[in-house]
Amino acid sequence: MPGINIVTKTGPKTFKAVEAVLGGQIMEAKTGGVGVAGVDSSKVLGVAVTDAGPQTDPVDGMLVRQKPEHVGVAYSGMEVYLETTAQLAFGDKVGADDLGKAKLWTAGSVVGIVTDVAPTATRALVRLS
């Protein structure tokens, strides 16, 4: 068997944002790119590093400030602070809620595991899966 080409060794990886996303939101694969993960998504790719969104058409006489069209997505082994829907505990498996926030995993993709020994009610350090 011939060797393989390693496409990506470390991340983040850049994808086209098909909807408005904010840095820190959990991202999922969607038609044409990535968007905010839905509750218990089974298509989680990682976490948005920055804000991004689709480009809008210019409007005559108006200054339109646009976010970048592409977003870096952190994944696999990276540790990031995530906004949580409730207090999580050290070692908890993390899933996605409907706003791209972290919640206690119940179904869908495991986003990662809490590696924060003292997470707060709204934030936790998570090692991404």
C-alpha cells in the first residue's frame, strides 16, 4: 500500500461560515461549511476561534462592516475555555446546546472533557475531542 499524505497535522482548521458565528461557539458541519452547533449535534467539528459570517451585498450610501467569511475551528486535543449553560465538574463529558454553548453531554458528539479542576457556573476549560 502506498503512503498517505497528511493534510492537517495540527489545528485549527479553517472553514467557510455559512451563518453568523462567534468565537467560542461550538461548530458543526453544515451544507457548504460550518455553523453553530445545534443541541446534541452529532456533527460537531470543534470550537470557533474568532467571529465570522457570510458576506452581505453592499448598500449604496452605507458603510457595511463585515466579519471575515472564514473561521478557524479548534479541535482534537486543544484546550479552550467554553461558555457553559450550567456548572460542570472536573472530568465531565461536554456536549453542545442549541446556542453553541457547552453543556453536560447526554447525546450526540462528545465535544470534549472538562479539564478545569474548578469550573465556574458559566465557564470551564475543556480538552476538545
